[in-house]
Amino acid sequence: MSNPGMLDSVRAVAGRDLLSALRRRADVLTTLIFFVIVASLFPLGVGSDMAVLRMIGPGVVWVAALLASMLALGRLFASDYADGTLEQLALAPQPLSMLVLAKIVAHWLVTGVPLIIVAPLLGLQFDLDTDALLVLLASLLLGTPTLSLIGAIGAALTLGLRGGGALLSLLVLPLYVPVLIFGAGAVEASAAGLGAGAHLSLLGALLLLALVLSPWATAVALRIAVE
């Protein structure tokens, strides 16, 4: 009976967060519009040289996705912390790490999936070919969940702190660097005809590592914040 209870709780937490996000569509649109604007500014700044655009395109799209995903991190636990929901989750009989994972999945569905959907359109303005666009999609599909998992740790550690937004950036950005390197590198390797398999495999390994460690570490940080 414990497993069905846990699964029901996980679904309830994720569903609650998704419903809350639908009621705050402006926040979701802000993240998406920021992503589009940041990625679109670079072609205006560096000019219309297609060779240059193809060279910087993967890195620009990935940096824009990384920065956009950080915009929503502060809201991951803030509302639950303010209204006391977080304390109820900490007292629930289900493992807090599983409930945290449900919240992270909901956060990724709301912030990461729209970025993945829009990314190919942004890739076209950098003159990326079809193969490069497919690799870009695959790298974002593997990388953006990792960004959410890593970001959740930082969001939990800075929860309730004054100036937590700046501190969150300082904590999370260095941890995002490997994801950025392998994500952009996969597209660049594909465009150069070298194959993106190694980079995508490393992104998958980072995702699995974050999936194992992040919910546990986030749950520990949240218990400290609640206490």
C-alpha cells in the first residue's frame, strides 16, 4: 500500500504545481520571451555573416536557455515556503526527496519544455542545418532537466535568505558549466561532421547523476530551511 500512496502524492504535488503555473501564465511567458530576446540579440550584434552565426549559434542558444531557466528558479519553492506548504511536505509520510522530484519535474515541464520547442526556430536564424537542429533538440532534452535538478539545490539552499537571487546565481552558474560545454559542444561537433554521440552520452550521464543526487540534496536543504 505504501507505493500507491507515494505515487498518488507525487502526482498530486506535480499536478498542483502545474495548475499553479497555468494560473500564472505571465511568469511562464516571461521566461520564454527572455529566451527568445537573448538569443535574437546576438545576430543583431555580430552582423549577418552566416559563417560567424553558424559558429556561435549553438553556444548562444545554450547560454540563452541556461539564463532563462535560472529566471524561474527563485519561484520553485518560494510560494510553498511562504504559505507553509513546505512544512506540510516535510512532515508527510512520503519521502521528501520524491515530493521534491515531483516539483522539479513540474518546473521542467513549465520552463524547460517551452524552451525546447522554440529552440529550433531560434536555431534557424543562426543558419543551422537540419542535423544540427536535431542535435540541438536532443542536447536540450537531456540538458534542461539537469539544469532544473541542479538549480533546485541552489534554490533550496538560498530559500528565505535576503538577496537570495544573487547568491543563487553564484551557486548555480559554476555547476551549469559542464552542461553548457557538452550541450553546445554536441551541436558544434555535429555541424563539423564529427558526430555528437560522445557529448550526448556525457549529457545523459550528468542527467542520471543529477537525478540520483539532486532530490536527496534538495530535500536536506529544504529541511534545514524549514527548521
